[in-house]
Amino acid sequence: MTVLYILLGIIVILVIWTVSKYNLLVRLRNNRENAFADIDVQLKQRHDLIPQLVSTVKGYATHEKETLDRIVNARNGAINAQSIDEKIVAENALTSALSGLKVTVEAYPDLKANVNFKQLQEEISDIENKLAAVRRYFNSATKELNTAVEVFPSNIIAGMFGFHKEMMFDLGTTERKSLEQAPEINF
């Protein structure tokens, strides 16, 4: 009879432990999804401002159509992305396209002095800073989930219930290469 109670106790402990680890994984996954929802809010603002910025720049830089088209196409790709992974790839493309706009703007001193352009540029800069902050939070939440999915013994529960390592929101190889070069400073 004592052996039966010991066995029953072990089974109860294993069930409680399994439920506890499963609930932890669910909380971490939901935290990651919530963090990406915060990114979505900032991306929505970014996507709403881009057409205004592009139309302002078009007035000054009509022959820079390729850069502007790239931004519009990247924005449309970002809006149409469905999964978190697709959104990460699409947003990296949009970030790259926006950095091309910065180079274009340098060629137009009158545009840089335009009040509407300055305001839009400040708003985009503010949104980019907020995006950086929420991306850091998202990557932190993703790191916590990935760690829980990979470490023993929670990896056993993760495997049993279909949890897997998730993608981080990073720059991608193209953007990373451009950032590895020191900026050129001219006086």
C-alpha cells in the first residue's frame, strides 16, 4: 500500500511539474506575441507616414523615382505580410529602402529646409526610435521563449507540445554589412 502511495505521489508531482512547464511556455509565447503586437502598432504609424513623406519628396526629387518606388513597394510588402517571420523580413526590406531615401534627401538642400518634410522626418525618426525599443523588447521576449524551449528539462515539454525556437527581429545580412562600415564624417 505504501508503494502505491509513493507511486501515486510521483505521478502527481510529474503531472504538476508538466503543467507548470507547459504554462510557463505558454506565458512566454504569449509574451512574445504581445511584444510583436507592440511592434505592429509602431509599424502601422510608420506605414501611414511613409506615403506623406514620399509625396513630399516626389515634389523635389522627381528623377529619384526608383528610390521612391522601392520604398512604396517595400511598404506594401510589409503591409501584406501575414506571419511574424514574414513581417520581420518585410520590415527589414522597408528599413533598407528608407535608408536609401536618406541618401536621396542629402542631394536636395531645399527639401531638407521644407517645414512639412522636417516635420515628417522628425515623426519618422521618433517612430524609428520607438520601433527600436519595441524590437529590443520583442527580441528579449523571444530569447526567453527560445531559452525555455531549448534548456533541459523544459525542452521535453516543449517538444511534446510543439513549441519551437522562434525567429529574432534582426537587421538581416544586407543591413548588417552596411552598419559594419564606419560612417564617413565630413566637415
